Amino acid sequence: MPDPQLVLAARVQAALSAAFGPSYADTDPVIRPSQFADLQANVALPLAKKLGRKPRDVAEAITAHLDTAGVVSQVQVSGPGFINLTLSDGWIAGEAQRALEDERLAVPLADKPQKVVVEYSSPNVAKEMHVGHLRTTIVGDAIARILAFLGHEVVRDNHVGDWGTPFGMLIEHLLDLGEDAAARDDSSVSDLTAFYQAAREKFDGDEAFADRSRRRVVALQAGDAETLRLWNVLVDVSKRYFNSVYGRLGVTLTDDDIKGESYYNDLLAPTARELEGKGIAVISDGALCAFPPGFTGREGEPLPVIIRKSDGGYNYSTTDLATIRYRVDTEHVDRMVYVVGAPQSLHFQMVFAVARMAGWLNDEVKAEHAQIGNVLGTDGKILRTRAGGTVKLAELLDEAVERAGAVFDEIQHDEPFDDATRAEIVQAVGMGAVKYADLSVARDSEYTFDFDRMISFNGKTGPYLQYAAARIRSIFRKGGLAPEDATGPITLTHPAERALALELLGFGAVLKQAGETAEPHRLASYVYSVADAYTTFYENCPVLKAPDEETRASRLALCAATLRTLVTGLGLLGVPTPERM
């Protein structure tokens, strides 16, 4: 699907070459939205100084050489040198028709597909997921979906916290309870938060238990078979829990995507040796440290990345460096996207800097921290329970569905629903509301978690978009045909038809940008714009009662193209679209 901005940019660049010589062929034409036309080329203003001419004269020279055939219906120079460009109705209709007929909506695959690791979610074993995991999970999943749709080879990586000193106390607590507790739904093991808190309380208050726990850590790190077996019991319980949450959210992560900290345990020592051998890591106060340039403390002293602690142990930095090394040497990836909270920014900056010093990251292999902002309550503070505790993700999702059901039941529906259908729709609305509210905000920004706003069927919300798709499906049911049977041809006879068709043409460009920047909110904003344009079309352009058969066929085709764009776009965000609402 050609982006109108790119099409016009190519035409203006050809005109620049023709008017001022080939050396100007790569000049940025500065294509921007215009309040007087569809788009505007503003290149004449910055180019005028270079040419020593008046901006308006430069603009008129460009328009004199501009090839408008088949694409542009009107060109107008305004003000000091703005070139206003109005696209041809025939071109817009033709491109919308081409998108309708293409199974990918004419969205091209990436010119140079990459192998991309998207690391996201990353909860801790033997701990329940909390609201902080919501954003890293659904934003990461949307990034992975978008990149895969664009043709990249996506490696989903759930880098769970499944190793380290806490597992000594957790295993000992499991033994105290009785190993069969892990298999009973009513046991404290099934309540991961209570299980972890009980283990921590015993560790802090019972020195004998703490000693056993420390010895168990040594056994775990030494690879003791029985200790590893018990560790796997805890991992398996946690996996079942993670999968229950992922299933409710419609997240694409599976057990096969889990590469926890334990996965890289055997690579920690070799990674440390390589860094030391390359002279990147040196002994400082008994610890093996790297000092990437440009990172200093308050007093100007160099900040270290600790590779191996003075007691011989390793830490998160070591694991992250070993992970990068593995992804480069073994998985041969081109790009790594870490969907992790913004507070980890300095950590990743320094780890990436060390990885570049080691040659693992370079111009061909890149790593980026897709920062995630905090979730706030309506009081403007970090979202917490009334008692001040961390909000459990499962409980938050339960409340979302309950509230969605209450709002859904207050709405007048065109047709009745049985209990099973209602439950299915309400589940989709609740999850869609939570996910879209998150994804519609720039990922590095904080946002306020407000059930009343996000579950509304009006405004920029998931339910509004889901209802827009359901409303289009309802038109086809009433018309007695399937959306895929609406073949057009598309013609544009009303401004609302034109505006909707033009909006549909931006899908490919938005997806490309969202994939390149790892910013799903761009797609979230776009699908809302499509739904908004469709609402105006729906209110002004009768479809089933169109004035003639040709117009009816065209408007049904526009409905079909809109429906596929909404369903595809929302699907890439992980937002379900119920058939009926």
C-alpha cells in the first residue's frame, strides 16, 4: 500500500532534480499535512537560502516541473512558498481498491528482513505477576506481532527470573510444606505471593532455616540433581500460572519462549573470561569490572559494570552480557528489543556500551531498550491496592471483566445474547479495554489506570474500536453477504468516502514506523483514526440504502476494507474483535 507522503515525496524530488539539477534529487521535500489540501511540500523555504532565490520563486519552479499525472489533481503555491497538493480521487479510490483485493491490504514486507529478539514480560518464578508486568507483557507482544507481520523473523524471549539466592529459601520452604503441595490447587504453593512471603518470613526469622537455604543455593548452583528437581517443581508451578495470565490476555508467549536467567548460567564464566581477556574487564576492589567511557558518578568517578562480584558470584549485568553474547554468536540476531521498565535505563545503557566494546554490538547488530513507563492510579501515584500493596495482575483482569460486563449490560443491543456468548464478548471487551488503554499511550510515558475511562464505549477506547468493527459486521449480516464478497469497485462521490479511503492508505506506513521505533501507540492511534473516519462515513453515507447499486457496491467495499484494516490493526495490538456486540 503506497503511502501518499512517499508517493508525493518521490514526485517532488524528481521535480527538484529537473528544476535545479541532479544534485538536488535527494533533498528532503518536507512533505507535511496541510489544512488547505491533502499534503504540503515545504522544501522551498529551506532551499531558497541555498539557491539565493525567493522561496515562492523556488516553489513555482518546482511546480513547473512536477509530474502530477495520475496522482495529483491540484497544485497550489500559497504564502511564502508552501506547495499544497491535492490527491486525485481516482488515485485514492484505485489504491483503496488494490488494498481491498490484497490479502495483506497491500502492506509490503520488509525490504531487508531481520532476525529480531523481542524480550518482554519477564516475571519472576514463584512470584505472582503484578500490574507492573502488564505493560511489559502487552507492549512487547504488540511489538513482536507487528514485526512478524512486516516479515521479520521474530524470536519471542521471556527472560524470567528463575535463578539466584532466593531459590534456596523457596526450595526449603517447599520441602517444609511437603512436595505434594505443589500439585494441590488449594495449597499455599498455588498462591505464589503467599508462598514467597512465607518463605521470606522464615528466612528472616529462623536462623536454622536461613542456614539451610544458603546451603541449598550452593547445591543449586553446583547442579545437585535433587535440588534441580525441586527447583523444576517451582518452575513448573509458575509456568502454569504464567500461561493462565497469558491466555486471558491473548498473549502469544509460550513455554518454548522462556529463556530464563538459568538458561545462561553456564555462559557466565566464559563471558567474564572473554571480557577480561580483551582487557575490557579489570579487577577493582576485588571485583571484575568494566568501565565503559562516558558513565560517571556524582563526584566524576567512573561508574563500573560489575561482571563478577568480589565473592566470585555473578549478577544481572553478567547475565545480560552473556545473553547478548549468546544471541549474537548462537542465534545470529540482527536486532534486540528489550521491553523493560524505564528505571532500568542506565543499566541497559552501560551493558550495551560494554557489549559494543566487546564487539558483540555494532552497526550490523543493534540492541535497544524499549522503555516502559509506570502505571499510575487516579491519584497520580504508582497504582497500588487500598492497603498500599502491589496490585496483582490476575485480580486486576478479573475486575476489568466484571466492570466490562456491567457497562455492556447497560447498552442497548440490536440482538439478544445467550449467557455463553455474553461471557465471551465481555471477556474480549474487558481485555481489549485494558490492552488498548495501555497501548494507546507512548510506551515510555506514565499513564493513569482508570477503569471508568478505558471501558467506555465512547472516545479513544478499546470498546469503541471493537464496537466499530462489530457495527460493520452487522451491516453485512443485514445485507445478507459476507465482507469478502464486497468487491466494489470503489468510487468516491462524497467527502466522507474520500476521507475514509485516504485514511486507509496510511496503514502500511504506520506499521513500518511502529516496527522501526518499537512504538505500538502509533498503530493504536491510527486504528482510532480509521474508526473515527468510518463513523463520519457511516453517519453521512447510507450503505444498504444507497441511492443506486453502483454506490451501494462501492460503499460495501469501503466497509469491507475498513473492517479488514481494523481487525488486522487491532489484532496486531492483541485486541480481540468480537463478531457481535
